[in-house]
Amino acid sequence: MTPAFTPSLALATAALIGAALPAQAQTARYEVEPTHTFATFEIDHFGASVNRGRFDRKEGFIELDRQARTGRFEITFHIASVNTGTPEFDKHLLAPDIFDAARFPTATFKGQQFAFEGDKVRSVTGQLTLKGKSQPVTFTARQFNCYQSPILKAEVCGGDFETTIDRTAFGLDYAVNMGMSKSVRIVAQIEAVRK
């Protein structure tokens, strides 16, 4: 005799099926908050000093699933917004022999490989595109946190990430033959607001 399919049996069956299925991802999307997000670059200047600058115009987003430890990050910086504090130096950086901003107006980073420690992001690996050339780059977090912003009334996630690149891999060869460093340290200060 076949047992009757009762409401309680239906609930038990649904619970068993639910337990057997993987938990749904809880991906949250965050929009880059421009007043707390910058990319600063540093390059040794013939061993005498360190030249520094940053890009002031940017936009992007972060998608995070801290439970599944996955994510996606895209950000675009506008080269013409370079700011070293010295207008003549900024103008030279935009010229064809360095960034060639007229031909390559943006730099982008697209990260899809996240490493976590608990629910905190520890590194993001992806493709950096600069001056029309793309190379794999890993940004390592010096710190990372999510918090409830009392001003924005929303969750904000962000951190300080850094990497060092060989600028010649991106066609940034200016003054290398005169002994200026190939290595450029990039520090990315990122905060993004949950939408």
C-alpha cells in the first residue's frame, strides 16, 4: 500500500531537497565612491627622490559574495585627470612619449579572482590595461573592511591595495635608457557603497 502524500510529507520532502541543493550566492553590488577612491603611483627618480601622482577621475563597481568568497571588480581611471601637484609635470605625463592620453584616455583594472581570509578580501587578481596593453596584475590588500556609514546610511566596503608593475610591459618606456626605474608602485585606495 502506497503512503498518502500528506502536507507534512510534502514539507519534509521540500526540506530534504533544499538541504541537498547548494546555498544560493548572496552577491552584493557596490558602486565606487569617488571622494574616497584614488590610484596613486610612485616611481623612483634616478635614486634621488620618488615621483608621485594620482588620478582624480574614476568610476567603477565591486560585486562581492563574502560567503562564497567570490567577487568581481572593475574600475576606470581617466588619464587626463592625473595630478602630481605640478602642472608642467602633469602636462608632460599626458604627452605621447609617456601616457599618450589623446590616444589612450583611460586605464582600467578588471579583477575576477579574489582571495579571502575569513570574509575579508586579501587580494584581487585581474587584467590591468594601460596605454592599450593588458597584463595580469595582483593587488594585495594592506587592509580591508566593510562598515555601516553613518553619513551615507549604507554599507561601505573598501581597503588599501597595492602592487608593483614593470611599466615597460605597458609601453611606458620613457627615460628607461637613461637609468630611470622600470618599477612603478601603485597604491589603490578604494571605497564603494552598497546599492
